[in-house]
Amino acid sequence: ITYYPPKEWAFNIPLVALILFFAIPMAYVWLNSLTVPANTSSDLLEDQYTRKPTTAIKLQKGIGPHLPLPEICDLDPAGLVWYPSKSD
């Protein structure tokens, strides 16, 4: 071996790694907080219908195959229009 790095690197490299270990998650949280709408934003409005689907039926306690599916899942696939018809 003809080259040894400076002795300070034995201290600096672990120190930089430790700082990055804590700084990167904090920077991630800070950047994500920039995307949150303000408390006065109209995007945060809610009423009685915004937190639950209106077409789903209430399920009893426990979920199993014996319970009915919500209404939205019981739609007949043949009645759905996935693509516009060629005559349109």
C-alpha cells in the first residue's frame, strides 16, 4: 500500500455519516410539509359526506365472505361503459 488517507478522515467520515443520517429524514419531512395546504385552504373543507362513501352499506362487525358487498361493488360489468362506442 503506497497511500494512506489523512488521519482526520477517521473522524470526519463517521461524523458526516451521522449528520446525514439525521439530516436527510428531517429534510424529507420539511419538503413534504411544503405540499400541505394551508389551514384556510378550501381543499380542507368537509361535510357529512366527505369521510364515508354514500353508496356503501354499513357492514356488521367482522368482515367475512358471508357479508354482502357494498353497492358500488355490485354493479353489473356489462352495464358499464368503458369506452365510447364507435358510432359516437
